[in-house]
Amino acid sequence: MDGHLYSFDAGSVTQICSHEMADYANSSVAVSSGVALLGSFSHQLYAFAASNCNKLWDSGFTLMGGGIPSSPAVSNGTVYVGSLDDSLYAFAPGRAPLSSFINMDDNFYDPDEVIGHDIGTGAQWTNVGGNSHDVTDSSGMGLFASGTIPPGGVYTFVFVGAGVYKYKCTIHSSMTGTIKAPMILTPATGNLTTVFTIEWATAGAPTGFVYDVQVRRPGSSDFVSWITGTTAPSATFVADAGKGSYDFKAHIMNSSNGDSSDYSPFKTITVS
């Protein structure tokens, strides 16, 4: 009821790991192929690595309209779960999970700003209006473009890297939207010898693109470059400016024309 998943050694009852959720859960955990699946009253289905409680994905805040009181069921790799919005949901294997859901109406995106999109997951746009629309990267880097989406059509794009992604409908100039995808820093706190994992993407950069990462060290008001022009998705970090808060942000850039997403919302590690 404190909004956490806990894992214990069955023999010694020693806690192995835990992970926070956005709200409490009262169902039991379903475990399949090393993945622990659990529904929350935040209207989300969560998938955790059973070995270390790392979150693999969640279904996002906007897919389901109610909490999940029942345990997930798994059959042939597909996960089924019921929600208090009176619907049954199925999550198919072999596809990137979705964590953001946007409707295209006449003529606006709803929501027009997504905050906290999980890197490595997809955003899904559904045309619920009566006119055709599209979803096109407006940064100039050409990372994604849906083409024309007719009424009832759906478009999905997986954002593997952290950044602030602005997009538009080229058919209706008043339609604009933003997706904000922060980095993942683990652990969140440590000491001067702690090895932190700084993850700005869940996969290597797409062909023709690179990642840039910036850091703001304790006592400074400015971000400075930490890693630039890399195709790698993560690196380790040990405090190099003493105790305090270290802030990180990242973006993805087209290496041929220099256009990029905006930098992601910063995430912080605390060294004490």
C-alpha cells in the first residue's frame, strides 16, 4: 500500500530489491520469463525485471481510465489485465511498450504536451477527428514523420533517447505538440565512491544521429558538456566535484545538419 514493489529471498526473507510506483497496488504479482507484472491504482500496468526490480516499462497514465485491482494473466507471451474503467487490455510481445497516448482532433493534439515520457517506449497518436492529420518532427532534424493519417488512423513512434521533442501537423499549421523524455539516473543518491549509471537512451543512436549529454556540478549555475557526439546510450559517473547535487540533461542531434531536439528536463543525483 506504500506504492512499492518488493522482492524477497524466499529462504532467508531478506529483501532483494524494491521499486516505487505512482500509486498503490493490491493485486498479486505475475512473473513470466523473468519479468514481474503488476497493476497499480495509478491506472498503469508495470513490468519490472524480477532479478533487480528495475522498471522495464509501464503502460502510461493515459491508456486506462481506471485502477487495476486484479492480477495480470500471461498466455503465450501476451499480458492480459482488467481495469476499473470496465475494459480488458492486452499487451502483445515483441513490440516496444507505449507510455504516451495522444489524440488528434480537429484541429489540436490532446494532450499537446506530454511530460515524463519514458525513453525506450512509444508514443501513440490516434486520429479521432473528421479530417486527416499528420505528426512531423518540427526541429529540422527529421527524426520522425508519420505521413497523412486518415480519420481513425494510428501512428506510433518510439523515442529511444532523452530530449524535448517538438512536432506539428503540416496539414494544419495551428496543431503543435511536445513530448518531454527525461534521462534515467541510478542510483538517485550515493557517496563519493558510488558508481552512478547515467542513461540518456535505451539503444544506440539511429544511423546519422548522435547524443550529447551535459552536466551541472555542485556550486555551478551552468550546464557544461560532459559527453558529446556519442552513439552509446549510457555511461558511468563518479562524483568529480565533491558532495552536492549533479544535474544531467541530454538531446539527440542529426550529425549531418546539426539540428537537434531540445535538451531533456534535467535529472539529479545527490552525493553526500
